[in-house]
Amino acid sequence: MSLSKQNVTEALRGVQGATGKDLAGHLLWVSACDTYASVKLQHPGTKADLAKVAALAFGAVERMATAQGTKVDSFIAEFVDDAGTLVHTEKFGGLNAARLAKPDTAGTAVPPKAALLQSAGPESRRTEGHTPIGGLKPTPQGAADPLPGVKHIIAVGAGKGGVGKSTVALNLAVGLAKRGHAVGLLDGDIYGPSMPTMLGLENLETVVHEGLLQPFVVAGIKCMTIGKLVAPDKPLIWRGPMAHGAFKQLTEQTRWGELDYLVIDLPPGTGDVSLTMAQMLKVTGAVVVCTPQKVAQDDAWRAAKMFQQLGVTVLGVVENMSYFVGDDGKVYDIFGRGGAEHMAQRLGVPFLGAVPITMSLRANSDKGDPTANYTGTDRAGLELKQKLEEMVRNLEGQVALAGMKLGEERPTLRVS
Ligand code: ADP
């Protein structure tokens, strides 16, 4: 038995808050996975009051976990005020005792970047003047399958930036998790990591335990991003060997545990990281994201060909920003809907679906709340939800087919 949304919520139902309501009544969201849980509560009080409430919440979750034969390695309680602004965070559990130093603000702590770059290749050592800290283990060499606990690795790529590659990767990950899979998301876009914003990770601390990075558990998925290991205002300039080393370490030195899917958000284009990924991981297949315009298709075509050249199956193409539905229900094909589907046909690969331009999708990404894309109730929100779910189901289908081709599973014929 592991921690789940349901059993954590149930545990909080038994705790009285300072307002007379139980803590489940103050819950804005909860995410839980294995032995990790985090909750966001809208609860009034001073920082001291909130610290007490958080301790009560942790106590209840821990008692529930013990009764169910599991434990709590990490419990994070975040408190927001009426306006939704984060006012206080408390962290509990064994893992939170062994935190990484925060990025250097006072000039004393060594930034986690130093640890990450230690074995990122000679270039990194020459250009980075930090003293390494002993938090991370050296990268194991020559391991045939560095992620044996991960069933399927799905790479998400695009010919160029800005087409919504990270948006699609994140919503695929959340959608797969909503369908009951254990999902991880690796923000491999080391040049422009989006996940700290899109998953609201800004106020969470990076934790290293027994030499491995602990993924952030948010929105029902586990996530790791280089954006939490480097100072947010520094440009990310990687030479080839550094890019290779950074991606390798992020992938191998994160404690992913058992996963059904690991979704990897690749940098745009056809560069070093895709090559490293194809060399080091057994990738189930790639998803290529493209907007409908002809100029976008040309770049996406090159990305798809790159995957094929690297021996990675293209599981399909997603057309993002496909069309726009107005409040009046009228559909506007702003960029010329259908272009990516046409490209998929020409490539001979499946079309996984179209995602409409939706204001709430952009807003939810900016505020780090991707699960809200699956709960819309207005016309545009319902359309988005339906299209995202369709895309996720199609991907699941293609993964199953790819598995059959690899001989993992075989179709059975029942005659009655
Ligand atoms: P990429 O990873 O390709 O660079 P992003 O996923 O970061 O692109 O998306 C770029 C911007 O466009 C983000 O602000 C994102 O919220 C927005 N965006 C992406 N897809 C959509 C969509 N279908 N509707 C509205 N906004 C979108």
C-alpha cells in the first residue's frame, strides 16, 4: 500500500484545523506517490500557527501510513492565503532531513549546480569554478539499462522552440497518471527548463538522499528538472560534453523508483541531448510536437527523421495550437489546422491528436497547475480536456503496439 490522494485526504479529515473545519476542508490539492506526499492548504494563521497545523497534518498522515504498512519519506505542506499566494511551507519525513544546500544567495552555500557539473566532462570543470560537494554519486559507466525500474520511456521532441513541446510532455505525463499509471517527467530541456514554472516547483527544495536526487512529487507525477539545480537567472550555456553529462546525471542520479512511464521533455531541434538519450536509454518511442504551419512542419519533419536515424520509433505526431474555439463555440483555424496530421501521413507515423489553443491551458501552465487542464467545465475547457484525453489514449495504444513489436507482449486470440 502506498500513499495516495484518497488515503492522504482521508487522514486529513480526522484533523481539526484552527477554523473549526477539518483539514480536508482546507485542502486545495494533494499529490501522492509511493512514500511521498505534498498538500496545499488554504488556511489562515501566523507562520507559527501554520507550522502547528502542518505538524498535525503530518502526524495524521504518518499514523495512517503506519496503519497501512507503509511509511512517509517526504511530506510537504504548503499554505496559501485567500488570494492563493504561498505564505508558508513545512517539510517532514526522513528525506527532508537531508536537504541539498539552497542556491547560493549569501555566498556561503555551494550551489547544487556544482554537484551536477562535477562529472559533466572536462569542459564543465574548466568553465565552472565551484567546489564540488559530495552529494551525488559518480555516474555508473557501461550500465546496459540505467533505469531498470522504468517500463516505458517516451521522448517528446520538436523541430523548434515555442511550439508547445513542454506543454504536451507535461500534459501527457499528467494524463497518463490520471489513467492510473506511475509516471515520471524528466525535464531534459537543459537549455530552457520549463517545469519549475509549469509544475510550480519554485518554492520546493531539492533533496538529495543517499547520493540520489529525490524527484519532486507534484500533480500526481514525479519530476526532475535542471531548473531546480541552477540559479534561475543564469543563462544555461552547455558545450556538447557538458550537455551530455548534465542529461546523463539528471536521468541516472534521480531516484525514479518503479515507473510505468518516464516522459522526457527534450530540448528543441536535433542536438546533443537527443543523441545522448538514444545512446544511453532504451527508449520506447518518441512523440513529435508540431504546430500546423508549413514552416513548423519542415522542422518537425527533421526532428522525426532524427529519431528514426537514432533508431527511436516515432510513436506519433501531436498537432498543438491546432485551432481555437471562441466563447460562441465558433472554431477558428488560426494556423491552418490539419497540417501536422498531413505531415504524419507523409512520414507514415500515427497522428496522436490535436490540442486547441486554450487560454486556460496557458494560464494553468503559468501558475503551475496542469491538473486543471483535465477539469475544465466551460466550452473551451471541456474541449481541451477531451482532446488531451484522446491524445493520452492514443499514445497508450501506440506504446502497447510498440511493445508488441519488441516482443514484450503478444496479442492473444480467444476462440469460444
Ligand atoms: P516549447 O516547449 O515548445 O518551447 P512551451 O510548451 O514552453 O513550448 O509553450 C510555449 C508557450 O505557449 C507557453 O507559454 C505555453 O503555456 C503556451 N502554449 C503552448 N501550447 C498552448 C496551447 N495549446 N494553448 C495556449 N497556450 C499554449
